[in-house]
Amino acid sequence: MDGFNMFVSNKDIVRSDAGTNVSAAAQSGSQITAPVLTNNTITGHVNIIHNAPSSTLFRPPSETTQTSATSSVILKYKERICSEYQCVTEYNSLPGEHVLLSERYTQPLILQRHRGQKEREEEIRSRGESFQQVLSARSSDDSVHLNSLFDPHGHGIRPSAVILQGNSGNGKSFTVQKIMMDWASGDLYKGLFDVVFHLKCKEINRICGKKSLAEILSCSCSLTSDQISPVLQHSPEKMLFIIDGFDELRLTQDINDMSPHTDLLQKAPAEVILCDLLRGRILPESFLLVTSRSTATDTLSKLLKGLQRFSEIMGFSEKGVEEYFQKFFQNEKEIRKAYTLVKTNKTLITACSIPVVCWIICTTIKERLETTADVTSGLETTTSIYVDFVCTLLKHHCQGLSQSIPTLLRSLGQLAERGMLEQQVLLDEKSVYETVSDPAGNPFLCKFLFKRRIHQETMFSFMHLSFQEFFTALYYVFLDEEEFQREFTPLFPIDKNSIDFYIRRSRFSAVVQFAFGLLNKDVRRTLEKHGLFVHSETQTHLKEWILKMGQNIYTYSGEALFYLHCLYELHEEDFVKKAMETCKRINVYHQDISRTDCQVLLYCSQFCQCIEELNLSLCTLSSEDFRMILPVYHKCKKVSGLIIVDVSSDSDLDELINALTSEQTLRSQWIDVCFIFTTFEYCYLHLSIDEEIRLDVEVSSDSDLDELINTLTREQILRSMCIDVDLQFTKFENCSLHLSNNKELFSIRIGTSTSLRWLTLTFQCPEPINIEWAKLTQIILQEDSDALMSVLDSFSELKKMKMYLKCLSEMWTHWILQIIQNCSSLTELKVDADFLLEEGIQILQRSRTRPACSVTFEGFICNNQSRKCTSFVDHRLSCNQKVKIHLSSSGFSMETL
């Protein structure tokens, strides 16, 4: 029986003069094959399949009208979406204030895979540059764009539901707003989705009574339920529902006890209808995009219909942070200042991966720029940024929590401290539930599922280790006096003789710095609004502790920066002044110095009259950072060690050297600086100020070398000065040249890795000299002693020569005696060697020198008869003795040193 005869009897067929008239009533979803092509009146939701040859499809007027009306509604809906979603109201916006979405939205890093425990720990523990490298590795391997969220899987199957997971403040809702805006504008999912509806779970929580899906949607968009109903029936397979904030959905009954609702028009409580939509009971052909925090993802996954795809917003990559700053500030100069300020702070640049933190920091810097052009003094404190972030989440992401804020934060602090003591960043489910009453609803915690053979294991963490450290500090400072003494004091005793102290201090340094930041007056005032109060005894104890620590700070180079950071976080001028009086010497030897460290040093130094000694030996700074701390130099009686400075431009170099050499305060002390050029590869300049000026310069070609040296010895004005220059080769590996021009005497030292370790030549130069220095260096590197002899013989003004040999062998002994005879201008020759071999000493014992030439040899001799030492590493053995040999016209003599 064909489809037509299934539903139509003979009495339903009415004939007319114009032809056969057919009136058919069809059930929804049925098919009718009509024997005639004209004068048909068909009612019901009908799909017409036309198979007659050489014919034209006829669409009933009612269907055409319906399609046209639906398209018109969708078009108006898109226009309204573009109008409503193009602007953003920020947390601190005043009434009527807004910014364009395009001026804020930055594509976050989105991954479409689960990460294992090792990867999670790596992300949580790493900071600064290493954290950015981790994100960069994730970005290059797995990151996706918004337009590919619904791309088919490898087998060509398109997911019907996408989970978009992310931590609080990571930009889930912002990303949803971007999706809605781009879809309505025709820039996203064109041809894939005709309609996209946006449901916010926060708003669903406020819907009372029983509603149909159309009525629920009307509460969230500009359309009425009457307009929405036909839209829902129009191509549901090209419809996307975005459910934003599933973790915030308040379920009044267990999801497993909910009665199923499959009718589109059926009414039920809003959360029940939403769960039926998620399960695919309503509009099963439609697509879903659901955002949620990790704490609710496992519940969501059990609800969702069909083939799912897991995606996670990780926040901003380093490139994303920079792009956000560019959009926020727009002024190029402000962008550079602000971004550089944050990039050099390991803690803040790490936290900036969280978009809300990025916004807080940019807002703080912008406020500073509006009051002063100088942002080099930095943000107030790192602690204040974290407090602002916590307060933002408390206000906007903690509605419905059963605990009071003080109880909530104390339980988080207790959990954080336990993890710190056990050196754990991934916390087991049992410990978390024992400490925090509602971890699933807590916006400060993240939840992970890991595969364990045939099972799953649930673990929690804070967003990053730095937040765990912050909450640990919060826990300590809000203890009462008795609890504080019991828990904090044993961890950080004043007696620092124990190695355990340094290991613990290294692990807890950020915790202690946060603790001092929480003592800041403005920070305390903010926290007091949430019912959190720091006991005065706790403040007193912490301040006494840091004062005692400062009394012996110089001995330990790692302690100095820690001490200064604690004072900076406290940001209390009177106390910092008192603390700096006890800290007269600052030792930052061989430490990695960031711009934040320079800001801290500059801030603390302004509160003391004088610094006895500042040791920045082997610390590397940018030219901007070095310029920043120059005022600190003015307060120092003594500056120790060689500082390395990266120079990015000629003007930077000129400005810095002129500042160091022209200012009386700086010229009165010994300063040693090495400038590394970033514009010239393999090039540096060494400046030393101590009555005379000495320079080091690295050169890359023979012509550069010859030109530089000959210029220094040729020009009268330079020959009259005391100049000391190091020339480092990029062409010759392990080779350097040191040039010293001391008015009438000109010296050059050539260093190599050959048996002739270095050779120093000193000339009496009343007239300019012109020598092929690169050729001379090449001869030494080739260990061609005959060619070297020939070159040296040609130097009529050579007055002194000093050599450093690996061993004084028979060959080198004969060579030295020969040069003494050949070079009549030579008046002094000194030879240093690791070892003076017996074969060389025997030759010297039989030799004499010219009357006008003084010759000395210094090195070790080995008295071991069975195996002679020849390597410098053996010189401390008891068989070796250091001696000095004098060779003159009278003969040979040797003394023991």
C-alpha cells in the first residue's frame, strides 16, 4: 500500500471541472505521494517529495509565508544580538559606561584534549618564562580557534555537544559573547547554524514556575515566546544552544529523578527543561555548546546527548597577554611601558594568563598613567592584585555558597597550607572534602579526572601554585596570636643555622612575601569589608621577625632580594625606613635580576640615608633597568663586582656611559660594568671606572681589529690618555685581545687556548705603530713558533713581554732564549707556566741573558720521580713546589715561593 492510500480514502477525493482536487491531512513527519500535481490542499507538517518528470515544484502559499516570517524574525534577532553584544560592561563600569567587545576580546588558548597529571603539575608549578614556554608548547601542538569547535572528528562525525571548560575568570562568558556577536555578524558558523540561542544559567536560576523552552528562551533574548516557537520548528538540525555557566545552575532535584519531557510545548521548571535539552529529549537534532568550570564537568558529561567534544580554555598565552595589553591601552608608548612592567614580574606575568587578572592589572596601570606619566614605580604590590582578584570572584562568582566569606577563605587557606607542607599542588579528593564544605561550588578550586588503570581518580588544585601560596599566607595572617605562634614560628625560626631553614624559606618565600603584603594598610581595609581582620599581635610578630632577619642579611646573597621584597609588599614607609637602617649592606651577587627586583631595590633605598655596600657582581640587567637603579648608586659608599648590562641602542650606550663618567658622585667610586650589545651579535664593551677608564670590546672581523687598535695608538688625543680595552674575537674561538694604552706605553695581551695561553706585548710608542694584529693572532693560534719569532723580531719598539705557558718545555726554552738575543729593544721578559719541566730548567741553568734584559720564570716543579705532573689541576699535590727563576747576565738562580 503506498503512502497516499494509507491516509486518504475515496470519499476524501473531490473532483472539479479544473481537474482532480485532493485534500489530504497528514501526520507530522509522514510522506504523501500525490497522483496529481495541481489543485492539492495539504495540511499538516509535510515534507513534499516530487518525483514526476519534467515538472516544477509547487510550494503551498502557507509554507512560503511561514518560511518568510521565520527568516524575518531570525534577521531581526541577529540585528538585536549585534546591538546588545557589541559592548562590554566591565566590573568597575559606572552607569552608562561601556567598551567595545572588539577593544577587549582576545582569543584565549583553547585545547581539545585532556591533560595527564604530569602536564597539569607542570602548568601549575611553572612561573614566568618557563610557564610561558609550557603554554607555548601547548599552543603549538593542540590549540584551536572558535570556528573549529564543531569541526568533524577524524572519522568525519560532527560532535553534537561541545563542553567548553575553564577556571573562574578564564573568559568563558566573554568567549560566548564573542561567538554570539560573530555569528550574528555572519563571521562565524555561517551555513552551519541558522539560529544560535544563548542561555545563562545565572538567569535560569531566577526563572520561577513552570515554563516551556520557548518561554525560557524569551527570558534571555529579545524575542517573545510566540516568535520563538516557529523558529524552534524551523530546521532544528541547524540550531545551536549555548548554555553558559552550567556549574552555576541550581538544581532543586536530583538529575536522575527528573521526569522526562519530550514535547516542545510542554511546561516544567526551568532547570528540568534545560536538562531535557541537554539530554537530547527536546530538539535532539540541535547542537549544544556548554561552558562550565572543571568542578561540574563530570556531572555535565553524564547529562549530555550524543557525541561529545571536550575543550578547555587555558587562558592567555604570552602572545595573548601582549595582544590584550595592545587592545587595552592602544597608545604604543603606554603599551610598551605597561607590558614590560608586567613581563618582568614572574608572578604577575604568570597570573596574567587569567584574563580577569590581566584586566585588573591593566586597569591598575591605566589609573596610574592617568595620575602620573611614570609607571616605573610599578603596581602598588603583587599582593594587592591577588586581593583584587579574590574580591572580584567573591562578588561575581560566589552567589549561593552556604558558607560565610571568612569561613570560606579560612578553609581554603587551611587546604592550601596542607598542600604547601606536603609539597603537593594536586590535592586528593578526600582531603579537599574534609577541609572545604562545597568544593564543587568553590570558584577558587579546579577539579581534574585522571585515569588510573580501569578507574578514574578525582583530584583538585588551586588555579596556580601562586594562588595556593597566597591562600596559605591568608591562612597564617588571620590566625589568632596563639595559633600564629604555634603554626608560623616553628616554620621560620630566627636561628638560621639549620639547612632546613633555607630549604623551607626557599619553598615558602612567596608565602612570606604575600603575608607582608596582607599587612599593608590599604589591603587590610579591603579585606575588612569582607569580615577579615589581622590581629595586631600577628603584625607585630611578623615585623619583629623581618627586622631580626635584616641584621645579618649581607652574608647570604639569596636573602637580600627576599628581604627587600617583603618590605616592598608591606609598603609602609615608616617601617621600611626603620628596616633599612638595620640593613647597611645589600648583597645580590650572581642573582637573576628582574625589573621588579630593580623597582623593589629603588623603592627600599629611598628610605635610607646611606648604603655601606652594594654588591651586584655578575648580575645582568637591561639598559632600562640599569638606568632605573642609578639613583641607588648615589647612596652607596661602595659598589662591588662587575655588572653586565644589555644595551639595545647607541643612544642607550652613550647615555649610560656619560651618566657614569660625568656625575661626580659616581666618578668618586669604583664601578665595573660590562655592556652587551643586542644590536650587534657577539659584541660587548667593558667599562671600568677607578681613576682610569678601562673598556672591553668584542670584534667580528680582521679589519675591525686592526682599525680599532691602530686608531687607539695613532691618534694623539687617545695616546695621551689611560685607556684599557678588551677585544673579544667572534672569528677565533677561545681567543681574546686585551689592549692597554697608558700614555707612553702601549700594551696588548693575546689570549688563546693553545700551549701559549697568553702573550702580552708592551711597546714604547712615541710614534704611531701600525701592526697586522689579526695576522699575529692567527700565527699564535696556529702555534707556529718560527713565524711568531719572525714577527716579534720586527717590532723595534717592543719593550716588555710576558708569557703564560702550559709547560716550559725544551722547545719553548730555546725559543725564549732566542727572542732575547734577537730583539734588542726588549728590556723585560716574564714567563709564567703551570709547570716548569726539568728539561727546560736544565737548559736555563747553562744560560745567560743580555745585561739590559731582565728575565724571570715562575711556576711549579714536580719532585715525583716516577710520574711527573704537567697539568694545572695537579698543582696542589704534595710533590709539587712553586719556584721563581731569575736569569741575568750573571747566570741562573732559583728561589722557592
